Amino acid sequence: MSVVDFGGEGRPIVLLHGLMGRARTWWRVAQWLRPYGHVLGLDARGHGRAARTGPWTTEQFVADAAALVEPLGEPAVLIGHSMGALHAWSLAAAHPELAHAVVVEDMAPDQRGRTVETWRGYFDSWPMPFQSLAHVRDFFGSTGDYFTECMTERDDGYHLMANFENLYEIAAEWGRRDYWPLVESVRCPMLIIEAENTLMPAGQQAEMATRAPNARHLLIPNSNHVVHDSAPETYRGAVEAFLSEVLIR
């Protein structure tokens, strides 16, 4: 297991990154989270410095996250982005004793019918290897800082740390499965943050707040899929307000 300890004391706060990412993409967020608890980031398998072995199923990712939280001795606040948001609410549904609260960032529960060919086309458009980290930032624009954290240097330049074939297999599962039953099973407080320019099917994130018994939805203006980078102050305000409420329970 590959875990980054960002510091802080008290209630565990576990950060779960999105597809292609790694725990260290949360660095800026972790700095302002530390006054609220003990902040930990998990590299999902196939990402960062975690194992490159499957199975690449939601259940396996949830088991990995549970293995981090269980020894901590108390339920954690689970904060997830995209893929990590799916794993956060799935963990809260499967192991309610491990989840104190959940923050979902721009992820929807029903993407059936979507195929990995969309992902393939996107990845194939990358000018890989990138020639420098500045090249990465220029190519990705507003999400350039995020993607620099996801790269590793080789002799010929910078490559994504994760393996593309693993990513395709992970994303392919989302196009086959309905995760609504897991959403409806989450009993702890849940904040659902949706990007104005979301990558998710329309309407589902707002609907999540009506189908989970203790959830609320917030649409963040002028934001893209990585809300915590594209609208950092608004994201921070929403999460801090939520934590100030749930951490007194």
C-alpha cells in the first residue's frame, strides 16, 4: 500500500484521487485540511507508487481503502475526486463503520453505455513523451499543475505514471455498472460537488442528493472536472463549511 501522510492530528481525513492521478495531486488541498484532522492520501493500485496488479474492480479499490482506514481506530472523512469519489461512497456503503462523512467531487453513478474508446482517443492526443514539466503545463492548461504531479521522468522525457491499459480496464467497468444502489446505501453525511463544466451525465449528481438520505449537492460555477484546482477557493469554502458541521458530531 502506498500512502502519503500529509500531517495533522485528530479525525482521519482520507483523500482518494481520480483516474490517472496519485495521492500527491491533493497537496494544496491537504495543507488547509490539516487543522481539521489527520490527513492521509492513498495511491490507488495502478497509480503513483502503488502496486501495478489487479483486479481492477471497484470492490478491490474499496478493499484497499478499507485496509487503510480500519487500523486508524475511528471512522474517516473520505474525500474523493472522480474515480476516488466513486470509491469513497462505495466504501461508505459497504463499510459504514469506517465512514464518518463523504465528499464527492464530480462523479456520477450511472455511466452505462460509455466506452473506453473516448479515453483512448483522448490519451492518443497527448504529445507523449512530454519534453519538460513546462510542456505538461502548457498542454493541459488549467489542469497543468494537476498533471505534472502524475508524470514520471524517463530518458526520453515525461510519461504518465499509470499504465494506459490498466486505466482503460478501470474505466470500462464504469460503462457496464449501475452504482445507484451504493449511493442509496450511504447513511453518513455526504457533500456532492459538481463542476459547472462536468464530464459526467447531466443531472445525476443533483439526483444523488435526493436518493442518499443524508446528502446535499452543490454546483460550482466556472469549474472543470478537477474542481479543487479550477475553483480552489470555492471548493475550499464548501468543504470547510461541511467539515465544520460534520466534525462536531
